[in-house]
Amino acid sequence: MRKKVASSHAIPFWRDIRVLRVVSQILFVTVIAAGIWWLLNNLQTNLKTAGLNISFRFLNNTAGFPISEGLRYDPTNVNGYAFLVGVVNTIRVAVIGIVLATVIGTLVGIARLSNNWLLRKLAALYVETLRNIPLLVVLFFCYFAVMLTALPLVRDSIRLPGFVFLSRRGLYIPSLVPTGSFGTWAWYLIGGLVLATVVYFFRRVQLKRADRPGFPIVWAMPVLLLVVIAGWFLASGNPLSVDVPVLKRFNFEGGMWLSTPFVALVLGLSTYTGAYIAEIVRAGITAVSKGQTEAAKALGLRRTQVLRLVILPQALRVIIPPLTSQYLNLTKNSSLAILIGYYDLMNVATTIFNQTGRAVEMILLVMGSYLSMSLLTSVFMNYYNRRIKLLER
Amino acid sequence: MADDLHTFHSTSNQLPPPSERIPVLRWLKQNLFSSWFNAILTIVAGALIVVLIFGLAKWALGARWEVIPANLKILLVGTYPAEQMWRVWTSLYIIAFLLGLSSGLRSGLIRRISAAAGIASIVLAILPFPWVTRGWTFGVAFAVAVGFGMGYLGKKNRWFKRLEITCWVLSFPIGLVLLNGVGGFLPVIEGRNKWGFVLNLLGAMVGIGLSFPVGVSLALGRRSKLPAIRWVCTAYIELIRGVPLISLLFMASIMLQLLLPASVRPDLVIRAMMTITAFSAAYMAENVRGGLQAIPKGQYEAAYAVGLNGALTTVLIILPQALRAVIPAIVGQFISLFKDTTLFGFIAILELLNISRSILGNLEWRGTIFELYVFIGIIFWILCYSMSYISRRVEKSLGVGER
């Protein structure tokens, strides 16, 4: 009897949430899998009709096209190496761009909060202008209009202080060249780094024991500098010499050459991303409530101390996550290099595709490279974020 | 006591506190010269502004602005045939009319927008363009006015409001068909990838219209309790966000034909729009997810307690609050989608930026590079800035962060 009642009250399976959950997931996965299978099946059929197959062996073939900057490379190198040159070029632009954009962003962000009316408005103008214009327009402007039209020819280069020459052919800067005694000095360099690391951790433990705020780097840095400078004089002769670019008949010789597209790309990316970072910095600083500043002043901290010990640590917590995504954006946006002729990984990949016709493989390589770069950056920034975030008790 | 009463009554005779009038000199001192460091900043910034203004003015006065009016048609509509231009104008009039209609039916922000549209078209009609263009441009203001009149008269009719929403929804496909043409009625226009700024606008509209629902679904999927759905959505979002748009466009231009059967060959423009939608949806999903995370658990529990099921809870309780909280982020994504339409040039679509390069290739207009890029920059600036302005107003009118 009892059994009968229970069965009449049992939920039918089509209304049982436990059954529905499993069934809906199975259905969902089936539909997705069927879609992917359909696409892959098409791919296979299309490749077969075109007489192609998927293989990465073409990476070992001679590339045969020139790349004018980056790692040492010539057209007889293989495709795989050419791609690597592209990856290194992308990283080069991304790193320099990120550093410059952070500097610009921080300065402009602080300027937007300045109590100087004129400066505040100027910073606002900068941010509002750049944030509402497509990056590609900014890049084209930097490359075609500024670099290739407004700048002088190489023989009338603009001379900037410190043997830096700017012209349509790009930027020539002095470079450091290791001399014979570099090997000896390098040992001092390594020794200094090791010693500084030891001092850093020693100081960190010491500060922690004393439960005092402070930066261990303040002790570690002078140690490093001391050892390195001592090494400079103890090694016989200067370990590094400066190679200055000199204008010869047609071009500069010596020094380091940064190509026109490279300069335009770094300029465009860093000013554009700088505008976004400025807003992030501003939002981060305004997020720290005024009471914090007032309380810190009431405790008798100096202005610099208030900024260093109270405002900055709290503002950074707000700033770091969006800053990370801006860094990632900059790295991904550097792929626009292809449109102004800089040999980044996208550009090299497209060139290899045009020469070999390997669409699938090149797309897998490109996406894999960008994904791993994004992943690396976000892993690093997440680690940093975890270190500075609020420890809730 | 009497004294107290007296003082109480006498308050009505009291003058209001003097409003603080800051003399110019004191304002200057407070805002520009409060300390020696501030004074230096002021002088440096002032010098910079003076140099900028003089440089700009000097350049703007000597620039060859005639390149813009001479190529305006190419820039804005590209190779769209001149005898079919009425179709572009008509689609514009439909939007203008609907704007007017809505602003007649409602009040507030929409009125300002339609007023701005009307004034802008009148101002443009005054500029020295060819007379035909000026006539067509003035028509926009006329369409807004007619719409406003109709909306204002039909305000009391509830039936009218429903019609208005239906019209807005229908206007989009009608506009697309009008621009593209249908076999039999309107001649289909070839060379769809060479329509200049129309392509930027269309790309943005299609992208915004499609990526919003897709993004919301992805965000809900990522927060689903069912692991299979969650994993698939998360994988999609992270994959798309990890790669640049240009690599997806590259894929759309060369690999899509490998992934689809030989009989299916989507048009280049459609492929570009699909790509930008797929790209933008992933970012949209992350923005919406931010809003979803801000909803306290009590909202779900309360909704279940009053007997709403999962779908109704999401649609009626959670999404309205979540979306309202992230309006700036969503509009920011719309803006960057609009800006990203300039990347269509990478796959041989002649949108505004790419078509300007073909003008520069013309010997007659060689060296007008600054003029063209400044013009393009200004167009984008005006539209993007208006979008962010509207989003700020909407946010304010919805009272975000005031409760």
C-alpha cells in the first residue's frame, strides 16, 4: 500500500531536475561535437580535393624571403626560424610598448588628478582624443603621415641629444658593444646579482621579523651597483664601449637601427594604450577614499610617505587587474604591425602562408603563439596581483 | 521662549548666505599658481597648449581641405552607384523618422538625441556641398520633424507605442534589404566590399545587434551550474580573448572556405561581420559576467521563494540588474567594436580607412594624407564620443550607484 502511494507521487523523469541536468548536458555536448565534427569533416574533404594534407614539415624548408630586422636572419634560413624571428619581434614591440604605455599612462593619470586646472584639462584632452579614435587610424597617422611624410630624409636627420638620429628611415641610437674585458666584468655582474639577491631576502626576513613596512630592494640595489661599479674599474679597460651612429654617404653606420615601422608601431601603441592606462590609474587613485589620506596625515606621515605607504598599495589592488588586460590588449594589437609593414609574427606567418599555401598550420601556429603569450602575461600578472591583494582576516 | 519664537519667525526675513564668488585672481591662484611647482606646471602646460594651437591653426589654414568635399561620396559610400543613392538616403530617413517618432512618444534623453540629429543635418545642409546633397541632407531634419509630430499626436494611444517598437525592430532588415537590393524588386548592388563608411556603420550595427545576445548567453553559460555548458563557454571565451582580431579575420578570409562545404561561400562582408560578432561576443560575455557576479545571492533566493523558475529569475530579476550595473563596460565594448571595423581593410574590404588610401594613390590628391586622416579621426571621434556620452546619460537616468 505504502509503496503504491510513493510511486504515484514520484516525479516523472521528464520533470526530474537530476535527469534533466544530465540529459541537457549530453544534448549540448552532442550538438557542439557534431558541429565541430562537421567542420573538420569539411576540412578533410576540402583538403583532399585540393590535394593537401596537414603537416608541419614545410617549416624545415628554406624561407626565401627577407626580414629586415630582429634576430640575425637571412633568406636561406628555414620557415620555422623565420617564424621565430617574427615571434621575437612581436615580443620586442610588446615589451617596449608596455613599458612606455605604463609610463605615459601613469603620468597622464596623475595629471588628470592634479590640482592644476590647465594640466588637468590637457590630460583630459589627451585621453578623450585617443580613446575615441580607432587604433589603426592612430597607427596609420604615425606611420604614413608622421614618419614617412613629416620627417626629413636620412641626410637631414633630426639630431636629438645623445647621438640619436630621427629620419624617414627610422631611429638610430648608440649601442653598447662588449670589448675584450667584458668576460671578466660579466663575473662581477653575476656575483653582484647573487649577492644582491641574498641581501634582498635577508632584509625581507629582517623586516618581517620586526613587523615593519619597507622595501628590501632599497638595500639590495646599492649592493648590486657597488659590485658592478667596482668590477668596471677592476677589469682592465672598459668592458663595454659605446658605438655611435655616424652619417656616411647614403646612410648611418654603427649604432643600433630601429626601423620606421617599428618606431611608428611603438609610438602608436604606447600613446593609444597610455590613454586607457591613464583612466585606469585615475580610477585606482580615486578609489582610495579621502579618509585614508586624512588619517595617514593625522598620524603624521609625510606627503611622500602617504603616497608610498597608504595610497599606492590600495590603489594598486584596483589598478592591477584592468592593467593586465590592457597589457594583453597591447600585445594583441601589435598584430596590426602587418598593416604598416613591420615583421611581427602575424606578418611573417602571412608571408609564409602566401609562399607555402599552408593555411591551417599557420593559423594554428599564430593562434598558439598569441594564446601562450597571453597566458604567460596573465599568469605573471595574476601572481603579482595575488601578492599585493588585500589579506582578509 | 518668546525670544526663541521671535528668532524662529525672523528667519524668513534673513538673507540667504552669500554665494561664494571667487574673484578671477583668486581662482587663478587656487587653480594655477598655488605653489611654485604648480606655477611651473602651469607655464609648461600653457606653453604646450600655445604651441599646439598655433601649430594646428597654421596647418589647418594651409591644408588642402578641398580633398574632403571632392571625395566625400567615395569616402562615405564608396562605389555605391550614384543613381541608386536614394536608397542610402531612404534608409537614413527611416532611422531619422523613427528617432523623431520615439522622441515624440517619450521624453528625456531621446529628445536630445533626435534634436541633435536634426540640428546636425541642418548645419551640414548649410555647408557648401552640391545642392542635391544639401537637399537630401536637409531631408533628415524633415524626417525627424515629421516623426516627432506623429509621435507627439499619438502619445496617448498605447497602440502607437507597440507600433513604434515593431518599427524599430523591422527597420533593421528593411534597411539592409534596401541597401543591398532584392532580386526582382530592387537591383542587387555588386561590389559590396567597397562601400566606404557605410561598411563601418553596417559592421558596427550588425556586430552590436548580434554580439549582445550572444555575449549575454555566453556569460550565462559560463556561470551555469552544468559543467559541460560552463566548460564549453569558458573555453570559447578564453580562446577568442587570447588571440587578436586580425588573426580571426585572417582565418575568416582563408580558412572558412576550408571549413565549410564547397557549395557554401559566404560573401566577404558577411564573413567579416560574422568574425567581428564572434570576437566581440567573447568580450561582451566577460563584461556581462562582471555584472552577474555583482548580484547578491539573496536576489536569486528571493526570486525562487516567490516561485519564479530559473529562466524567469534570470530574465526578470538578474539580467536587468546585472546589465544596468555594467552599462559603461558594455558601451565601451560597442565603441571598440565600432573602432575595430577599420580592421576590415585587412581582408580587402574598402571601408573608410582603406578607401582613403585609394584616394591617396590618386596623383591629384597626393600629399593630402594629414587632411584625410584628420577627417577620418574626427568622424570616429564624434560618433564614439556621442556613444559614451549617451551611455553616461542613460546610466544617470537609471540611477546606477545611487541606491
